[in-house]
Amino acid sequence: QMKKHCQQKLLIQMKTECVPCSLNLETQCPAGYTKITNGTGIPNCRYYLEVKTHTLSFLGCRHHCMKEFEQPECCQGHWGPDCMGK
């Protein structure tokens, strides 16, 4: 008998908030996500500080996080909510 249900693996990536690089060592990814960058992360973003009437922009760091997610799907040749065959 052929399998009706197959698992589709999806990788979901996200980035943490941009913060001063010196503060980014302790940054954690959200629950369920794995940090895929090391140390202070990647210095590829800007964060802003408001000082009186001015907004200052600084180079900051953020981490990249990844989550593996399995999505059930019907195998090839099957369809519908119960994955019925031909």
C-alpha cells in the first residue's frame, strides 16, 4: 500500500531586533528557534536613539534564527482532506 501522507519540511528564518553589537551577545532567539549566528551576530542593521530633537542612527547587530517545521501534505497521486488515491 502506498503512503497517503507525506511530511514537507519547511525552514523558517527570522532575525532578532537590531541592537548595539556590544549588547547582542546575550540576545536569544524566540522559543522554538535556533540561533544560527555566533558572538555578537551580524553587523548589518541600524538602530535609532532619540536625543532631544534629533534621532541618531547607529550601526547595530542582530542574530539570525531558524526553525524547522514539518507540514503534513498528501503524497503524489493523492489529494483532498483525507489524501484519497486515484
